[in-house]
Amino acid sequence: RRSARDTKYVIARENGASPVVIWVQAPRELAVRRGSERDESLDHRKHSVEKMEALVERTSSALEVPGDDERVIRIDGTVPFDEQYSSFMRQLENL
């Protein structure tokens, strides 16, 4: 939500940081599949298909598209990681 991002923007600026929104876009089915099939690690949790569907639904219903006044890096979640990373780095350099 924009209100949540605005709160974080204030904190970032008070601390000399330059905030950026990282917006990963992927179809619902892909997000559910990845979350239910991935290997679990310290920073990645694996969930059942039902749990992933609920998480994706809750997240997408609360999502507010970033505004023109926000610095945004858009990531295409449908392409391989190497392409995502290259795109991320290009966009970061152009901010």
C-alpha cells in the first residue's frame, strides 16, 4: 500500500537513504507454483498450494500500483533469473 511505502520513505530519507520500490510482476499461477514448489531455506519458505493462493490473493488485493512520483524498478517475474538481474542492474543505474 502507498501509505505503508510513505512511512518507509520518511524513515529512509531521515537516514540519508534513497528509497526504491522493487516491483516483481508475475502471473498469479506462476507465483503460486513457485511458492509451493521451491526449496525452503532461511529466507524462502515453502507453502502449500492453498496457502500460496491465499497469500497471493491477500497481497494482490492490497497492492497499490506505484505512482509516477515513486522510484520504481520493475522486474518481469516470467523471465529467467539472469535476465531479471540484468534488468534490475540496468534500471538501478538509470535511477
